[in-house]
Amino acid sequence: MSTDLPAFDEVLSRAEGIGGWLTPSQAELLWEQAVAVPAGGLIVEIGSHQGRSTVVLAAARARVVAIDPFVGGAMFGGLATREVFLRNVADAGVADRVQLRQVRSGLLRQAWTSPVDFLYIDGKHDYWTVSDDLRWAAFLPPGGRLAIVCTNDRILKLFTITGLDGVFTIHSTVDDAVAAVQG
């Protein structure tokens, strides 16, 4: 970990003022994974909303490709949320490390060619979307990292059927995941 990185508490204070559902323990888990990304490495974040998790990821000095289609609706806010995202990332001082791609992740993946050091999936949480988002794991090199926010039973079954539960540890709660990473 580089000595010029901000302390996690400073990063968390930047993120806590941003709307979203990321808890402090989830933010700490993301931070630990992001600071482990090698210099010049790439983080792909699927589902960025207002930028709460994006700020945590980019504060670790990694390059972040934030993917979000910014669909309309009462819960997500559409294009207005995109403007909030851009403002939050700029206000947090990480805009130079964030590339926003306003597109559905599956469409972008079809043209993607670069390796991804850390894949963070927190987009739409239904079975079909998460199943499709998991295809991004093909861009993870050996030692690449993956985190998914989803407790859908069908997703957990997908991990078991495909054997991914033998590759990636499945935790039943966020607290369990955080505790496992922190050792």
C-alpha cells in the first residue's frame, strides 16, 4: 500500500455524504480490495448510482471504469443521478481516475478487451442481470479480485452449479465477508 494514500477514515468521510446503500463495513471491504490492486491496475465497477462506492475505489489511486446506464425511475433517478454522480466524483477529488461509461454492462463487455484487476458487481440484483455481469470475470487475470453485492438465492445456486463457489468464497453476510478479508 502506497504511503500517499489517504486514511480509510478520510475516504469514508468523503463517501458518507453521498447517497447510496454502501455501508461503512462494505466500504472498508472495497477499500482493502482496491488498495491491493497493483499500480496502474484497473477496477471495473458495475452499478455506480451516485458514486458512493466509486469514490472509495478511486481514492485507492486505481483507475476505475464505472459502468451504469442511469435508468429512470423513482429509485434510481435516471439522467439526474448521472449528474449527481459526476458532481460527487469531482467533489471527492477522484474524477481524474474515474471513467464513466453510461451503458448496460453486457453491451460494454461485448467490446471489452482489457484485463481487470478488481471487478465489483453492484448493479441490478436480479438473477439474469447478475448472471450476465458475472461474465466480466473472464477478464480477471490469475489473482484478480471479485466482489458482488447480492444475496439472491438463485445467484448463490448459480455459484454452486458452475463451481464458482470453489473459486470465490461465498459469505452469508456482509459482516462475514468483512471479517474474512480482515483476517
